[in-house]
Amino acid sequence: MSGSGKREISRRTFLNYALMGTGGFLAAGMITPMIRFAIDPVLKHSAGGDRVAVGSPDEFGADPKRVEFKVHTKDGWYETETTMTAWVTKDEKGQILALSPVCKHLGCTVDWNTSPEHPNEYFCPCHMGRYSVKGEHILNTPPLKSLDEYESEVKDGKLYLGKIIPNPRPGVNG
Ligand code: FES
């Protein structure tokens, strides 16, 4: 009896393990796609960074030109379309610089060449903030950082702007 009882327990234990294993395998197969579906938009958002065409590089030169473009963002299931502005220049080497117009002091909007006392600079009317044509903050004015810039790329005859990144240029004397 003890031999057959031992065999019986072993068989039952084996069946329990087999059932648990099969159940776990099936549950994992069902739950994984559900979790994936739940967090998928979040994953997609973090992998974003689409660039937007804003024109031909030939349209730009030493004088800043203002461009507007729309950026489609998806945060989870929430989708928005935002109009962005950039001030774009191209130097003699063909290097593009696209600056954000958001003042680094308190976030007002800067404009190009609008202060008669300080021509050929970006000017912030809120607290008289000033920046050079490269977005460098002018020392002894309120902003302590240079204007952010957009990632840019020229491809197939078009200028594409991407995400906003810090402008590494230090402040300069005005
Ligand atoms: S917000 Fe631009 S100078 Fe203050």
C-alpha cells in the first residue's frame, strides 16, 4: 500500500505541476499582450522625435527668418497639434541655426530687431532681455541662458526641425 500510495502522490504532484505550468503559460500568453496594449502609447511617446519640414535651406540666410510649423504630439491616448515658431539663420558655411523664441528669463516671446536702441538682436519686451543673432544671452540683461535651439537636418533639399535642445553658447557682451 505504501508503494502504491507513494506512486499516487507522485502522480498527483506531477499533475499539479503540469496544470500549474500550463495555466501559468496560458496566463502569461494572455496578460503580456494586455500589458503591452496598455503601455504601448507611452512607449511610442518616448520613442518620438519626429522632424518637420519647414522649407528649403535656400530660403534662409544671415538675417533671421521666422517660420511656423505644426508638431503632432501623442501623450498616451491624448493627441495634440501645437504650432511652433523658430527663428532660422544660415551662416556663410551653410550651417543652419534654428532658435526657439521662448525667452530664458521668464518665458515671454522674443522678437528679432524690434528694439531701436539695440538693433540686430533678439529682444524680449517683458524685462528688456536681449540675445545676439546666435541666441547668446547678452550679459547684464535678465536672461542667464542663451535661447534654446531646434535640432535641424537638411535632407533631400528640405530643412527639417526636430526637438528643442539647450543652446550651449555662453553669454556675450552687448
Ligand atoms: S521674460 Fe524675457 S526678459 Fe523677462
